[in-house]
Amino acid sequence: ADMDVDFHARYYVRGYFVYVASSGLNTENLSYGVGKMFTFHKGVYVDPKVVYDATTKTTNMMLGVGLKF
């Protein structure tokens, strides 16, 4: 069986964050960007971000939705 490990890290400053992700343990497959977290009722959040993918050399707008505990 194959296993992939992805790493995601965020550093928050006043509701904004810097985002870095790696696909596998290879530093050539990095994605990085900036975004802002908006919290709604009872820990539900939305986090729009602009991410540059170094592998495909593309810049993407992304939108995440989640729960904060």
C-alpha cells in the first residue's frame, strides 16, 4: 500500500494568515499564500486565500470552510 504525507502550516496575525503546504516530503512541491479567516456563529469559519503553487506555477483563489473548536 502506498502512503502520502502532506504538510500544511499557517501563521496567524490579527485574523490574517500566511499559508505553506507541501505535497509529500519534497520541498519542490510547495504551495504558499496569504488569506483571512472570518468566523461566524459558534465556530464556523470561512477562509479565502490566494495560493501560489510552485509545481504548476499557477496562482489560485481558494475558499475553505470549517469548524473551530
